[in-house]
Amino acid sequence: MNIHIRSTLRFDLFFLFLIALSTVSQAQNDSLYSKFNTYSKAPRELAYVHLNKAVYVKGEVIGFNAYILDKNSKQLSSLTTNLYCEISDENNTVLKSKLIKVENGVAAGQFDLDSLFTTGKYIFKAYTNWMRNFDEQNYYAQQIKVIDLDKETKIKTTRITNAINIQLLPEGGHLVSEIENTIGIVAKDSLGFGVAIKGHISDSDNNTITTFKTNAHGIGRFLLTPQKNSSYLAHTIVNNNSQKFPIPLVEPSGINLSLADLGSKVALTFRTNSETHLNIKNNTYTLSIHNGKTLKAIAVSFGESTEITKLIKYDDLSTGINVFTLFDAQNNPLLERLFFMYDGLNLVESGSVITKKSNDSISIKLAIKEIDTSRINKFSISVLPAETKANKQHHNIISYTYLQPYLKGNIENAGYYFSDIDRKKKYELDNLLLTQGWSSYNWHTIFNYPPRTIYDFEIGIQIDANANRKKTGQYIIFPTKHSPSDLVALTKEETKFIRSEFFFFDEETLKIGELSKKGKVETPNLYVQFTPSSIPNLKLKRDLLGLKSRTYMDYSSDAIKPALNKVEALDEVLVKAKMKETKLEKIKGSRPGFVTEFDDNKRKQYVDFAAFVQANGYIVVQWEGELNIFTYRSIDLKKTKPSPVIYLDDMEITDLNYFYNYRLDNVEYVYIDKTGFGMGIKGSGGVIKIYTDPLIGTYKKYGKSFKTYKTPLSFTTNKKFYTPVYNGYHTDFFKEYGVIDWFPNLTTDAHGYLNFNIYNTNAKTVKLYIEGIVNDTQFISEEKEISIN
């Protein structure tokens, strides 16, 4: 009877122990989940910017195309329209900055490399206001180089010393005695770039324990079972220079980990030595897995073993970075390891290329494989000489979206891991992650300092208007090119109003009038403030890795005629309001074709746009919601009659049905060039450019009595990209540093082809640098060399 009581009591005590353990573990997990969910619940945006190259010559233009993505879904974001772009020097002095409008997650712009620049290194940054809320690097930052031809006689090589720096980094963060440890090794030169080396490890008695080697990026790994109270050195010889580096101190007690990718699952092995095991065998730890947005956790306990392995199926992981962290019972992080899962990485490739020469132009037709043209597809392409040395950038859209934001350190040539992916590259990326240590998600910050979202998502510019004195309290806000008119009615008690989502471009101003009791517009008495009114400051989270450029060459200072000297295009004319010639005179004198200026009589003359185009020499068919426009001239034996390329306020409209029954009420003038001058095959049907002024209709209705308010900050219109004129296209300078063309914000035609024209430099091959979003959720990033037939 007593035995039965003791057995029952023993069972009850054990059962209570399990309940208590479960309760403690559950409470620990609840706290972990709660803290992480609080930290990660606010949505994150990512910015990636495709620069047309990385090494520039003063006088050139930096062309860029920004992609703003949701960090979790990896889809283009529509939450923000305001993108801040700036260039600063090595002293963090901002030289140039712009506000660029983001439309459907994409924004394009340019920076002129003018007299503010000289030979040196600069930093290009792009960010939204919302990104300033977070510790992770969700913004874009890239070092670029500028060469001033008037100051330099050579493109110089930076001297690299024989000395290298080696870091030895235990996997997970701890080197524990008496058990097997994996140690990552990183070898870098004096500029911070990886070096391929070989070497060996010796103990305190100078016995060789093992050997190691690193790849071209300076990264490798080796196994070591260190003994207690022993020290170890890593030895290597570089350019006959012998060097040695101490391995981190061996810890007499602790836990380590090693990760192995088994193809469909990941094996995480935790080890401890006998001395430590006596103290921790009954402890329960928590292993968490997160991707920056969602977190999972499982219990880990050694029990009677000094080594345990947890198998995690790929189904339980996320595409991209997975962060494994081991916590003790007090939620102190002990070990961390990053793993990249390639499964589910949706990458798309380009297909066939068709090129065709026409005088000084080459038309290129590039297929995109597996494209669904009904979904979102956005591309940007930089065209450079095949021998270029000016575009050794570390990142592409894939690495900057899936990898960099989750790491604390810089990655050399990160795009390498996402082209021609095979087992070797997967292994090399895993070696890189082994050496990265802790992720950019700091657990101390997660537990103690969740982000305070004090910086808002921004959509346009907000105006705050205070009425010092009002007559009727009824105001009209006049339209701009991208913002409609608005009527405001204040009650007797109200003295101010707020309106948002205004888009002022370049020199546009805010115009407000007060409506009298008779319905006439009078000058108001308002004090107006704008938000944002200046470019907000963003500090870099870390120093940037420079460009790996070691070229040495002579060149002539007159090798290039800067693109900044060109003021011959139509869009340039439109923004140069202070030029002596009027817009109309300049247009008429700059290109073939003719310009029609519209007044009230001219608008009454034509029912719509189709009638105007038909009256000016085109075949027009407008019927049942469709509009077709053709030239009378055939371009081939099949008597194909091409359609014109049509622009509306400098934006190409590829769907002519947009102009079905299109009224001319706000049209200021139309430019028609039936020759399609300078556009190659694409312009065989001619070019029609429509320019509108939304104020025309408003002036007609309300008159011109208003007050003008200058906007302290406005969006910058993206202009046509002009390449420099080179004094020869067969020189080493052009081949290695020249620019052929740049195409931001490209979309495919209905058949899934990208169509663009480049200048014919008589080269047999050129190189395309392609970045983009395909089918909403897929990515393309390619360096493609094509032949010019």
C-alpha cells in the first residue's frame, strides 16, 4: 500500500513538473511571439535602384530607375508616392537631392554631374519617409565614382598593399572546447575586397591541425575541435608575405551549432561538452525561425545527450533569408545562424533578341520568357559597350530585395549568388551567411524598442491653409498638371483647411482664389504651409563597400562632349521658361514636322483628337470604343501601314484607345512629325506629341484672379535621357567607360517584347544590363551580351 502511494505521488510530482515546464515554456514563447509581432507588425518598404552604371565622367548624366517593394510580399508597393534621392560626397555633404514621384511602385529620374562634382567617390541614396522608422537597412545606398576629365590625366589604380585582414568566425557565435566547431574564414585586402588564399591552423605547440582555403570572394570554412586552455593560429602567405592571425578564444563551456542543407530540409545540430552538459541537460531552450515578418518556435533540450539535431522541412521555411536563433529560458539569445532558401525564388529570363539597323539607329526587340502581359511588368535596361569596366556594382534587384536588408554587413558582388544558380553557388552563399553572424534584426531592439512609426507614408504634398481674414470662406484651388481643381467651403467657425495628395512638378505653383458672393474669383488672404517642405535627412546604418575598380589607362581630356550641353529636345524646351525664344518658336526650329497651337477657336474647329489627326494627314478609324491611326505610306511589300507613336505630356501612350473621343479642351499645342525623326523603325509611322494645360478650362470658368504660392519642395519631372557625344566610338575610353543608352520604366508590348532603339556605334556586340519585375511577383536580373546584325 505504501509502495502504491509513493508511486502515485512520484507520478503526480512528475506530472506537475511537466505542467510547470510546459507553462514556463509556453510563457516564454508567448513573450517571444508577442515582442516579435509587435516589432514586425508595421509594414516595411524596400528600395532598390537600378543605376545606368557605377563609374561616371563629369558632364554625364546619372540615369536611375527605382523599384519600391513591400518587404514581405516582394511585390511593388503602392503605399508611397514620395521618393527622396540624393548624392553626397565622402564627407556626407549632400550635393544634389530630388523628390521623385513613385507610380505603381516605380520611379525614374536623373542627376546631372555638373560643376559641383570632381574626381572622387560619392554616395547615391534613395528612401521614403516611412523607411526612416526602422533600424533595418530598407533604403538604397550605393557608392559611385566620378572622373573629372579636366583635372585628371589618368584613371588611376588604387594601390593595394600585400597585407590582408583575416576574420575567424565560429558558426553561431561561440567556439566551445572539446567538441567539433565550424569556423568561417573571411580574407580581405586593404580595400575590403575578398582574397583567395590558402593556409593552415596550428596549435600552441605549432602543430598543424588542419588546412583551409577561401574562394574568390575571400570566404571559406573549416572544422576544428579545440582543446581547453589551448590557443590556435591561422597561417597564410600572400605575395611571399607570411601572416598569422589568432583564432577567437576557446570557451571552456557553452553550446555551438552547425547547419547543413539536406536539399528538402535543414539539419541544425547543437553540441555541448561534458562539463557544460551536467549543468544544462534539464534546461529547455527555444529555437526560433523568422524571416523578418513571421516567427515560429520549437523547444530544444539536450536531455542525456551532448548532441541533438533538429530537422526543419523546407515547407516550414520562407523563400529567402531564414534567421535561426537559440534562446535560453529568460529569452536571452545565445546563438544565431542565417540560412537562404532558394526554393520558391521566382526568376525570369529574357529570350530571343532581334536587332535591325536603320541609318544611325539600331532597333532592338527583346523577348521576355513566360510573361503574362495582363499582369504588372516593369523593366529598366542600361546599354553599355561590351568591354565596359564602368558597371561593377555589387547588387542587383534580387540580392537587394532578398538578401541585403537582412544582414548587418556589406556583401561583395552579391548579384553573383543569383545568376546561373547551382549547388556551388548555394554552398558559397551559405558560407557567406555563416560568417555574417547576427542578422540586422537586433533582439535587444526587438524586446525593448519596437519601432515608433513617427514618419508617415507620404502621398504627394499636403497644404495647410489658415484664413487670416475671409469673406465668403469659399475657395477654389486651381489645378496643376497632376492634381485636379478643388473647391473648399469653410463654415463661419472654421479658419483653416487641409488638403493632401497634391503633386507639384518643377516650377509649378499653388494657385488659390476666394469665391465672392457673385461667384467671381478674388485674391484670398491665406497663410499656406506645405508638408513635406524639404528633403528629410537619412543617416546610413553602416559604411558602404566601395567599387571594385582597379583599371589604369590614359585618356584624352576631350574624349567626351558632355550630355549636359544638349538643349535641343522638345522636353528640354518646355522646362526652360527663361529662354529668349518662345516654346513654339523653339519647337518649330528644332525638328522637322509642325506644331499646332490651340486657342478657343481652334478647339471648336475639331470635335476631338481623332478629327484633328485625320485633318492632318492620317488615316483614322474610330468606332465602338476603339481608335486606330495609320499613315498613308506603306513601309514594306506587304503594304503595312504603321501607326504613329503618341506622347501625352512627354509620356508615351501605347494604347491608342486612350484617345477614343479624346476632347481638346485642355490641349495647349500638338507637335506632329510624320518622319519619326531619330526614332528608327519605331518612328516609321511618325510621332505625335500632345501637350496640355489643365488651367485652360479653369481660367475660362473662373478667370485669373488668384494668389500664387511658391512650393518649397516639388517633384522633379523625368526628362529624356541624353548620352554624351564621344570623339570616336572605337577608343579604349569609350569601350571601357562610355554610355550607349539608358531606358527606365520600360513595359512590354502585347506580345511580351521590349522594344527600344539605340545609337549605332558600329560595334559588333553591346551589353544589356536588365533589371525588373515580371508577372507581379517574379524578378529578372541579367547581364546579356547581344550581337548587332
